[in-house]
Amino acid sequence: MSNIRLMKPYITFDEVEAEFRAVFESGIFTRGHNVEALRKQLAEYTGAKHAFLMTSATTALWVCLKLLGVDKDDEVIVSDFSFPATANVVEDLGARPIFADVDIHTFNMLPEELERKITPRTKAVIFVDALGNPEGLTEIKAICEKYGLPLIEDAACGIGSGENGRRCGSIADLTCFSFHPRKLISSGEGGAITTNRDDWADWLEMKLMHGAKGLKGIAMDFVDYGYNFRLPELQAIMASKQLAKIEKIVDERNSIRQDYMTELVPLGFVPQKIGVNVRSNIQSLVFKVPEGCDRDALILALRGAGVETTIGTYAMSSGTYFMRKYANPQKNSTKLEQTTITLPCFDGIDLVKVAGSIKNVMR
Ligand SMILES: Cc1ncc(COP(=O)(O)O)c(C=O)c1O
């Protein structure tokens, strides 16, 4: 059992108790003022015109693909170094995920890979902020514009990050966030979509309300079929409290990254590159292990010493399902899956213990 976890929640029960009590007293657990307030807060924070709350980043990505009309035999180009949800949603709609390899330093989609993989069947592009880092997003957006392709940002990890002075949520055509407990904002489960497009916002408003728009007589008018992926009131309260302090959280995590670098770079660990035009939220603090180091053995030894660690993330193309179906593994992402490690990162972390454990194992 690890006694230093990878992540700790940035929320306490004391912070939400009064508002939770009010919800219980009112009996309004869904579609209340807390949800509406969070939508406004998220739009204001990211600089996006519209924000929609969802049950997860997975449902957010899936709905965005539905919005774009992604269907059988379409292709969607995806950053390959990601949690498999990014490609699963494409696969689920009968379309084909086209895995684009990533930069070995930033871990993000390579622009030349994107251009090389565009075909007449390409319907959309999903760029992933790998581990919270959006580096290269602006360049990928410019390429998408050149080819008339819609860009979805999988910012499941990216709340609080940005590039060239703009925040994630207002750069891509559609941005999807996650509020899972491994993220900087956690509501248990949850997610969001942001966009600047009014017509897409109208579609989302209607589809996410079971297809209802306006009234027919005194009841809802179901003008289309639709869905329910709502974030409830209690979850909205939790997310709102954390969003209010996101800048401080991001600063703290960047400072922890610097401290880790001081300890680990001399041992040969190489951090994920974060460029000068990028603000990364350090959702996962990931290093490439030193040349010759047995990464799996290191993770297991650290776990044995009570320090929770895991791999960086996945080369989706190399996973059993996608490998069996498409047999198209990507070189850099596969190497990163095998040679990266995620280390604990949260306010108050005992860095001396983590670094000491690493040094003990590496001796
Ligand atoms: C890049 C990426 N996309 C999508 C997801 C799925 O997010 P959720 O758990 O909110 O569905 C994750 C989860 O870790 C992720 O890291």
C-alpha cells in the first residue's frame, strides 16, 4: 500500500459543506443554479463563448464527434500518446482513428505527421494536451484551418494550461475537459465542452437536453432525439471551488516540477519539454527515465517503498485492441510508453522522501 499517492484532491469537505447542505435542503440536485454558475465561470476563465458540463471527458469527446457528423468510414486523426478514451470514441462511431506520432520531447502531435496523414476521408483532428501540456496546439490549429478541418482539443488533462497567452478552452474549435480525480479539478467524475461557435452551442444545448428546444404548448418541444450527460449540482459545486483557485494550483505544481528537476536531472532523468510560450498545469509530472534504467522495475520498487508511481501514459496504437485491428504502432509514442514515469505531485508532497526513494532504487 502506497503512503505517498500520485495525486491528492484540491478540495476539502469543509469548502463545500454549506453549499451541499443548501442543495439537500432545496432538493434541487440537477439543473440548478450551481450548474449554471459553473458554466459561466468556466466560459469566463477559459475565454470561450460557451461551456457545457458533461459526465466525463469521454462523453464530451463522443458528443463533439457526433456534432461534427463523424460516421462510418470517416477518419479522425488523433495524437497517439494518450489515454485510450481519445481513440475509443472514434472507434465507437464506426470511424477509423488515424494515429499521429508525437514529438519525443513535448509528447504532443507532430505537425508533419498531421499533414502527412490527412486524406479526403479525414473528418476531424483530435489534439491531446499530453499530461496537461498544450505545446504545439496553435500550430496544429493553423494546419487544420489550412485544410478546413475541425480541431477538437482533448484537454482532459489541460484545465489551467495555455499557449501564447491564450487558455485551453478558447484555442481549438471544441475543447473537452475532464474532472476525474487524477485531474486538477475533480468532481469525482465529470467533464466539460467549450466552444466559440454559436451554431454548435445551439446544437449542444438542444441535444444535451434530450433533443428539446422551446415549448410546445406548456410542455417541452422535442424537435430532435437527444442525450443526457448532465453534471449534477453537487459535482458542479466541487468543480467550481477548484476552478476558483486553479491559477494557484498550477503555480504550485510548476514549482514542485522545478524541485523535482533539481533532484532528478543530475541522475539522468529528462522532464517533458515545456516551451517558453506554454503554461502547463503539470497534470501529470512525467520524466523519461535515464538511459539503461529498467523503468518497470523502478515503478515496482517505488511502489514497494510506499511511493505511488505509474507509466507516463499510453501509445494507443500499441494497445492490444488497436494493434490487432490496425497494426500501425507509432515509434515515438511507443518509446514514451515504455520509458516514462509519472511521479507524485501535489501540494505538501514529501519530495525528500520521493527523491530519496528514487536514489535508493537507482544506486
Ligand atoms: C487525454 C485523456 N483523454 C480522455 C480521458 C478520459 O477522461 P474521463 O475519465 O473524464 O472520461 C483521459 C483520462 O485520463 C485522458 O487522460
